[in-house]
Amino acid sequence: PTRLTIAIDGPAAAGKGTLSRALAVAFGLAHLDTGLIYRATGRRTLDGTAALEAAQTLTAEDLQADDLRTPEVARAASVVAAIPEVRAALVDFQRAFARRQGGAVLDGRDIGTVICPEAEVKFFVTASDAVRAERRFKELVEGGHDVTLDGVLSDLRERDARDSARASAPMVAAEDAVTLDTSDMDIAAAVQAAIRLVTEKT
Ligand code: C5P
């Protein structure tokens, strides 16, 4: 069988993570959350490491830091992610993962456009700002973070604006991506729709 690569892009809290994990399980593929790589890099800059140095010397251990899901780290991630040299330092690892023997699902912002333009299936997952803020707010509250819905909404908007406006690998749907708007879908429905599309395209 041919090796399957699935690229999943879209703004923060649109459901990329859940969808990626479900597709990886359904099709027996490895999964890489590329946001984690930028979060781990951003996380190190909060300790005073320079952004490029942080990206160039990132270790597996950095990817396991337990505070990568905080709003502060998300913001730091999107700041370092706008630096072209930082992105360049992180490309090889992501492409090597995508070429793994068994096939892979990668999720992020530039997977379908830059990291895996050759992916067999590409999704651009979106949802309204209100729905995304609601979802992320719930996750953060469940994780014990002291946040407000308004604060989460403005953080998401600021991050999406920065990710879309940057010159280097901006967040944009690939021309051949299928857009999946999850505003009015529960997770199970979104997963079913995505599995159907992958099956049709392969
Ligand atoms: O996906 P997640 O929200 O964890 O990503 C954190 C940040 O990392 C994003 O806001 C974006 O700035 C950056 N990122 C990126 N390219 C990717 C994945 C994430 O620029 N492929």
C-alpha cells in the first residue's frame, strides 16, 4: 500500500488536535503535533534562551515540558514562529517525521503549504471565533488555569492575526485543502466527515 500523509492546518482551537489523533488511530498512522515544537521553542525563550538557539538545540525533553499548554507559552510560540530562521531550523525534523515508513498525520499551520505540499490529503480546519474561544476556555479551566472567556478570545484573535500576517509560512489553506468548519459539528461528526474524505481520496 502507498504511504499516506495527511496534513491538517487551521487556527488555534479549531479541533485540529482531536481530529489528527482520531485520523491517526483510524488509519494506523503516526501523529505529530507541530505546534508543540513551536511551543517548546517559545517556552525556552521565556527562560531567557534566544529564539534561534532554542530552536536549534531543541531536545525531546523540551517537548515534554509540562507547561506547554499555557496561554503565555502559546503567545511565545507564535512570536518565535514568525522568525524565518527559527522555522528553517525546525523544518527537517518535521519533514523527516512526515516521511516515516508507516505514513503520518501532521497538524499545524503550514503543513499542507510548506512542510508536506505533497500530502495525499489536506484539511483546513476552522470554526467561528466564539466556538473556538469557548472550547479553549473550557480546556484551560479544566487544566486549572485562571482565565476569562474574553481573555481567551482576545488571545486567540491576536495569535491568529500574527500567524496569518507573517511573511514566512503564514497560516493559509493550501489550494488543494478541504475546508472543514467544525462550528456546528460535535467531535464525532467532524471525525466521521474527515474519515469519509480520506477514504474517498485514497
Ligand atoms: O497549534 P498550536 O496552537 O499549539 O501552535 C502554537 C503556535 O505555534 C501557533 O500559534 C503558531 O504560531 C505556531 N505554529 C506554526 N506552524 C506550525 C504549528 C504551529 O507557526 N506548523
